[in-house]
Amino acid sequence: MPHLVLHVTGARPNFPKCAPVLEALAERGVEQLLVHTGQHYDDAMSDVFFRQLGIPRPDVNLGVGSGSHGAQTAAIMTALEPLFEERRPDMVVVYGDVNSTVAATLVAVKMGIPVAHVEAGLRSFDMSMPEEVNRLVTDRLSNLLLTTSVDAVAHLGNEGVDPARIHFVGNPMIDTLLRNLDRFDAGTARDRFGVTTPYIAATLHRPGNVDRHEDVVELVQAVHRVADQAPVVIPLHPRGRGRLESAGLLDHGGVHVVEPLGYLEFMGLVRGAAAVVTDSGGVQEETTILGVPCLTLRPNTERPVTITHGTNRLVTRHTLADEVRRTLAAGRLDTWPVPPLWDGRAGERIADVVLGALAG
Ligand code: UD1
Ligand code: UDP
């Protein structure tokens, strides 16, 4: 009987990661089922990625929507269990560190279905981040740990994981970026937002930045000090939008807040930016490959390779404006190192590891 591989996706960062894996497994003739949990559901947070990246329409959308961590995770688990029961996949593939990832892993493991975790081993060592909890649980339970960087391999080793389960495959998010590079148009982004160069692109959505009013007030002041120097375009994630706007984010003429952008429009905006200010995981990686200076507004990163091999620096609300000033003065780097195996072929390696495990 042919093998069935079931992929669970659900939130925005999952989509650019699953695209090359689905494609590589399809090329190898594997029967696949794509499940969307519905964790993200706005067109701009979900469907636009499927259209732009040619990801097949999900076979099943669980439509769970938003909720507290417990409610959302439980809703995903409750909806997945009968589906796994009915379809009996030979392998479940999960991506990244969102609630959909950990929920699917828990259900699959308890039913005896092997799990492959794409982007295993990342650690911020910050248990106040919901993603860190999701990463630890998912990695502890997964059978195949597919890693994007050498530090991730080391973390898993330090946690006592059997090396036979760890596969250093590279970064599928970067497969998607390299495949679509010709479609990222900085000029279109500039015209659309009516900004001149140099401009700054920013994204903000981490609970540690946008959930508490006191933090948000300071954050808005910091963004205004950046906008004193250059226009700032912010495709704003729905989380925290209300809090940021009521704290006066829009009260500076240099701040351009727009809806979340489609992948191609967003990457065009990033490509043309003099610098990016962000708390996103994926954006730290994308700027590393594009060579765009990235100022990450966080006390830590689970992606240190973007600092050692990329253009990323950690900043605080208090250091941000000075770091932007320095970055604008220095301009873009001419050359920079690229992390090992961020070469556009991670999807193929992942497919080969999954097929090897199914055959074994
Ligand atoms: C989730 C992930 C986070 C990831 C982020 C990427 C978890 C625990 N967090 O955070 O790791 O970095 O996605 O974007 O899984 N909302 C909408 N429309 C949508 C989706 C969400 O308006 O399509 C709003 C809702 O008010 C919702 C809030 O955004 O309550 C937060 O959504 P949720 O999926 O719970 O977490 P994110 O902050 O998006
Ligand atoms: N992204 C996008 N439009 C936007 C913001 C982000 O297409 O307006 C893409 C971008 O490729 C990014 C990915 O969505 O890497 C995931 O971003 P997000 O910050 O939501 O999640 P994280 O990586 O922090 O979990």
C-alpha cells in the first residue's frame, strides 16, 4: 500500500516552510494530505500565501480560529484526532513552533503515528515565549528532527536526543525565498506606500512587545524616534494593532501602517529597505539572505545563526533609534556569510529523509 504523509499547517510562518516540502514529496510520487487548522484565517494571513506560492489548496480546513492558548490548542487536537483516525497517515509533518505544531504532535504521538518536525532544535531559552514551550514539547515527542542550523543540532544533542533522529537539512523558508527572488520588486513596494529611499520596514507582533500597555507606549516612542530619521512602513499583524494605534503609533507623519502584506509584496518591501526592524522569526532569516540589515527588537533569538552568519542584531526599545542611525550611516554590506545549507534544497533533503524513514 502506498504511504500517506499528512502535513499540518495553520499559521502564517508555516506556509512558506511547507511549500518546498510538499513540492519535493509530490515530485517523489508520495501521496499527501494537507491540513490547515485555521489558526490564521484572514486572507492576508493565510490564503494569499497559497495563491502566490502555488501551495495546493488544503484538503481539510479545521477552521478552529482564534482563542486562548489552551482553547486553541485543545480545539486543534479535538478536530485532528478523528481525522488521523479516519486517514491513518504513515507520517505527520509539522512545521515551526506555533500552537498548530504542538497540537498535531501530541495527537499523532498518542496514536502511534510518527512525527517529522521541520525546524527542530531552535531554542531561545526563554520560557516566557509560548513558542519555546511548543518547540520543547514538539522536539521531545517527534521521531524525525529536521534542523535548519548547526546550533539546533547541538541543542538537541545537549538534551540527550538520539543522533539518529536528528537530520541537518537546511532551511525550507529559504528555499521559498530563493525560488521567488525574481518576483520581489522593491520599486513596486516604494510606489505603493509612497515612500522615498531610504526607508525602514518594520513588523511587530510578539506578545513580549505588543501585549502590555506599558511596553506598547515605550515601543511607540521608539518607533517615532526611528521615523524622525526615515519613513517607516509597518505591515501590522492583527495582534496588538489596537493597542499600538491607541498608544499613538499613527501620530507621526513618517509612520505608514498598512495591512499585513502578501508574501511577494512583503519581500519586495524588505528587499528595498535600508533596514528592517522586527520581532519576527522568519524575517530574521529572510534578511540574512537578502543582506538587509535587521534590528531585532527582542532580548534573545532562537536563530543565532542570523547574527553570526547574517545581518541581524538584537536591540531594545532604548537602543533602537541609535542603532538605526548607525545602520543608515553605514549602508548595506557588500558581502556577508550565508548559513550552511541555506541553499534552496532543504525541501528535497526533507523529502528524502521522510521517504527513508517510511521505507525503514
Ligand atoms: C502566532 C504564533 C506565533 C507566530 C505568529 C505568526 C502561537 C502560539 N503563536 O501568533 O509564534 O509568530 O502566529 O504570525 O501559535 N488574528 C486575526 N486574524 C487572523 C489570525 C489572528 O485577526 O487571521 C488575531 C486574533 O485577534 C487573534 C490574534 O490575532 O487572537 C493572535 O493570533 P494567534 O494565532 O493566537 O497568535 P499570533 O499572535 O498570530
Ligand atoms: N510575512 C508576509 N507579510 C507580512 C509579514 C510577514 O508575507 O506582512 C511573511 C514573511 O515571509 C515572514 C513570514 O510571513 O517570514 C512569517 O512571519 P511572522 O512574523 O508572522 O511569523 P514568525 O516567523 O515570527 O513566527
